Amino acid sequence: MAEPADSLDDQVRAADPDRWLSSRFVGDAQARADLIALYAFEAELMVIPTRVTQPLLAEMRYVWWREQMDGVFSGEPRKGHPVLEALTDMVARRGLTCPAFDALIEAHIDRVHGEPHDLNAFYVRPMQTAVQILAGHGHEHTVADAANVWGLTQVGRAEDADGSRNVANRALRRLPSVAFPAVAHAALTPDMPEPMKRLKLTWATLRGQI
């Protein structure tokens, strides 16, 4: 039987291959597992609209996840749920707080009702959380522009993303190198084949730039 950590790693590899690839550059096994727990949580939220046909049903599932956050942040997750259990251990170990998680859930609810993407909730705050996992608190503003580049790329605004890249890279000079794997995937574009993505991530990590 697969270990829970292996199961989450496989889940993220299938659902979010770009961030899974960037997580391979995290040298510390516990930090990598904690990062994967965050990405697995996001993967669970992303898949909901593909499993239900009506916005109201999707919203009900998101409300369920919002309610589970109470247990996650009180140290009492729903037993037998690998994502919730891993998330609970991670937020306690890393000293994280709930607002970014709640904001992401609310953004998903808005999206299934036809509201536009909230780039801050979907991309900026999750990347800031990922950096907190790898390097602790105090680096959130350093990665905000890089997260915005990633978000713009994901919503098809490649020209806007490219126009913001230099500003993002200047800010990233202040980011500890240990945290760069939380940011590296912002160097990628969706149309790259995987071997090229691996090379791009390696080069980006060596330079500390996206």
C-alpha cells in the first residue's frame, strides 16, 4: 500500500505537473512534503467543477472544504482524509494562518458562479504561502510580482506576464535561494514540452530568476 505522502505526490504530479516539477528542486524531504500538501489541497479545489454539473453543487463542496479548515487550523482534521491530515501537520509545523486558504476557497466559489479570476487569491497568496513553507515568514512581498506573472500566464495573458517579468526578477534578488522552488514554475509556459520545462526550471533555479 502506498504511503500517504506518496499518494499526495502522485496526485499533484497528475493535477499540477508544473509545480510538481518545481518541487523537485526542494532539497529537504520534509519541506518538499509540506509543499506537496499545499499543492494537493489546491488540486482538490481545482477538480470540483469537473465533477459536478451545477454551480450550486460545486459551491456546496467548496463550503465543505471551508468548514474543514476549522479542523485543520485547530489541529483536529477529518480522520482518514490524506490531504486534510497532511495539511493540518503542515500548517502547524510552518505556523501558517487561515486567511489565504479561506480566500482561495471563496475565489473558487466566485469562479463557478461566473466571476472573473481573482489573481491574488488564486496565484499570489498561494505562492506566498509556499514561500513561507520553505523559508519562513517575511518574504511575501518579494514574490508578489512573480506570482502575478504566473497568474497572468495561466489565464492566457502571456504578453502582460512578459511585461512584468523584469520587475519580478528584481524583487526576487531578495528571496532566499531555499525558497526559489516555490517560484520557479513562473518561468514556464503551458505549451512547453516536459523535457524543456525541466531544463527551463534548472536554468531558472541556478540564476534565481524567472
